Amino acid sequence: MQDEYPNKSIEFVRTIAEGNLVALHTHQTWPSDQEYVTMDFFRFDENGKIVEHWDAMQEIPDESANGNLMY
């Protein structure tokens, strides 16, 4: 994605690792100024290679319907 969207920025909010599992909670800003909250989950094999990846992504709305923030 870095080649396709060189002006995209990612802020790592939280990183959690346990055994061969890693979770990343990020705030992404895309070149069009769209902002997203994302979660990525990885499972690594015994050689440190990613063998499984799951993610969830939600655009941050301009206004919150319930007044709560995304973080």
C-alpha cells in the first residue's frame, strides 16, 4: 500500500503481542483526508512469517450520533 498511497499516514495507538499473535490498533489518515480506526490481527509461524491476517476498518465520522469518540 505504501507504493499506491505514499501520502497515507498510520499512527499506532496500541500494539499487543502474546506468543505468535500480534494485534495492532491504528489511526489511519488517507491522502483524501479520510480517517479510519483499524484493527489488524496477525499469527506468525515458527520462522516469524505471517501465516494469518484479519482486519477491521471503520471510517471516523465527522459527527458522532451518540457523542462518544472513537478512542
